[in-house]
Amino acid sequence: MDFTKIRKRGDLRKHYSHIQTVREEMRSNLIRMLAAKKPLFADLKGYDDTVIPRVINAILCGHNMIILGERGQGKSRIIRGLINFLDEYIPAIDGCPIHDNPYAPVCADCHKNVQLYGDDLPIAWIPRDRRLVEKLATSDVSTADLIGEVDPIKISEGRTLDDETSIHFGLAPRANRGIFAINELPDLAEKIQVALFNIMEERDFQIKGFPVRLPLDVMVVASANPEDYTSRGRIITPLKDRFDSQIKTHYPRQRSIEIDIMEQEARKMPLDGLECSIPPFIKEILAEMTLQARNSPDISQHSGVSCRATIRSFEAILGSAARRCFELSEKKVVPRITDIEMTFPAIAGKLELEYGGKDRREGEIVEELAKRATKVVFDEMFKVEELSSIISSFNNGIAAEVSPSIPSVEYLDGLRNIPGLKDAVAALVNPECPAEAASAIEFILEGLHLSNKLNREVFNGRIVYK
């Protein structure tokens, strides 16, 4: 039966003897999902053994949660994923702004309507996506925004200031029977934090000096940067005490996880009929650049280095490779090492330099990250002694020129003229594909340069290895 067709409270009683609280509902659905082995947060990577078990435990215990993490660690995604533990629809009193329980209303208007209509009280069905109320905490958030305010229209209709029905509810009451999420919690003013912990524990608040008792059925979830939450004293102690579970997120601990996130989150670029192939070493370098940034003394680690740095650099390098195809009438989009420079604008805005490093250009620091990342990945894929025949050719006078604007087919001369190069390229990509071969050749030459085996000079935007 489609229960959402039930429109009267009397009919609802025939099928629902009890309506669960939001915590009971989330716990029941979680248990069913665990028993059925269903994925709980399918699009969260790297948290299976750390963050997700703690979130599961908090839901099982019915806890309000504070999620602590630096930017780009998926805090908002965790919060939005919590709606998957809500029922697809719940019954509520029709027209109630706080989705009141038809069997146990809490607002004054709904109490009156229950007495007036009885079992003929109209019922509405609320979908799960309307039961998550999110608010970004800023210093200008007011009590009216969060809790509510006296409605001047209702006053003009003859209601008085001390009449509970004259209130226009704020965001927290409108999250009744759902999840109320506050992002960047410490940015709330102290008096607003006081109002919030009253709702969480005492379940009362004041509007214009009039006390309102409103036992809301709401799970409160908040996010914050650990530095703001613990070090600067920007959150009042009683509110901190009201959060039952403190869950800390983290950046990916393996490069492979960073790559998974990069591939999942990158915007899909229209290729206009072009074929795309991304060599694994390019993905490894982009992910390693972010990992290097998270350990760089030149970059502030208090602010963190978001996974968005990897995602946007991946998009940027694909854009550079696509532009080459359009300009040179090539058919295959394959990023090269020389395209990495085009990722710098995407990365630079996501880094905050340490004070001591501010006398250095941002671009210079990002360029160093790219070199270190390329060297790390190169060393994982090759031993320099395996490339001795290539090094010998350069010692004997061969030179090679690379550039993002050189057609891919011109790189194939290197495979014919430099002994050992084709075998090295074949270990990475298909050497018969000009675009892939060009990318691998640039990687090998740059790796040898960073290993102090080749010299590198730049002339008019072109790089010459000698």
C-alpha cells in the first residue's frame, strides 16, 4: 500500500500505531542497512575504518554530533549523507511549519487543530530531503534566524506578544523531526550559542522576553575547524558539552584514495568528439603534489590543503590537453608534464603561505611541489640505472625539445633516435599512440633531469633537455 495517500489522522491510526522519533527512525534504518550490507556513505573515500564507524556509533546512540575537520575533508558531505538514514516520507500535520507529529503535536496551533478536527485532521507527507535544515554560521546570524521572531502580521490580526501562536519560527524549530546542521559552528555569536544549547538540552527559548517551551524532536549536527573549536575559545563550554559525539575527519592517508576522490569529484568536461586517455603517472603526480603541500613548511597547515586542490588541478590539466587538441587538430586528449604549469592557478588559490614563506612567490612554491611530486613518482616507476642507454645518448650529444604546443607525432622521432626510450615508454603507455608516447617521453626526460642526469634549459616557452 502507498501510505502517502493517507490524508486523515484517523486513517493514519489504522496503519501507524506509533510514530518514531528522529533518533529512533535513524537508528532503525541504520540497523536495516547494516544487516542488508548496504553501503552507508558510498561517495566518501578513505573513511571506512576511521570516520564512518564513529558516525555509525553516534547514530546508534542517538547522539548530537560535532564533526571537526579542516577544509576539504568532506564534513558537509557527511552531514548531507545523514538524510539517507531517514524514512523516505513521514506523516505530519498538514500546514504546520515545524512538521508536527500528528499524534503528539508541540506547537500551539497544532494543539488547537487537533481539538478542532480530531481524526479528520489533515495529514501531509514530508520527504526526507526536506528534513535536513542547513545553516552556515556567520557572526551576523540572529536569534530570529535561528529560533524565531514575533510575526508582525499575526500581531496585526489581533494576537498579542505573549501569545505563542504569534511566533514565526526560525530554522531550528523548522528542523523538528529532522536534522539541524550548522556549518562552522564557532562563528556563531555567543548569545546565539546560548540559544542553541537551550534548544538542545532544556528545549525552551525566549523571544522578546516571552519564554516558549517547545520540546523539539531534532538531531543537531555541526561542523567546525579543530583550531577554531579547541584553541581560540570561540565556542562556549556549555554548548560544547551538549554535543554527545565529537568526530574528527582527516585528509586521505594514501595517494590512491586522493586519486579516487579526484576522479569521482572532477567535473566531466565535454570532449566534443575527442577521445581522452590519462596516463596513471599524471594522476599520481597531481595527487602527490597535494600530499607534498600538506607536508610543506612553506604552506600553512592550520588551514589545511583541501582535496579540491587535487580535483581542480586535474580539471585544469585536462583543459590544457584539450586546448592542444583543438589548436593542433589532434584527436586524443592526453595530458603531459608540460601541461602541469596550467594547474598552478587552480592550486595557488587553495594554499595559504606561512609567514616565513611570504617573501617567495606562490607560483614558485607550487612549481617546487610539482617537481618534488614528479621526482617521487618517477623514482617509484624507474630505477635510473635501467635508463642508462637513454642517458648515454644525451651524453653523446643528443638533445630533445618538448613543449605543450609541439604536435604529438613529432615526439615519435625520439623513440627512433634514442636507444632504450621506446622500451621505457612502453612500460608506461602504448608507444604506438603519439599522444600517449609524447606524455611518457616528457615524464621520463623530466624525471632524469630531476635525478641530475640531464640538463634542462628553457627557450621561448620550449624546454630543451641536453
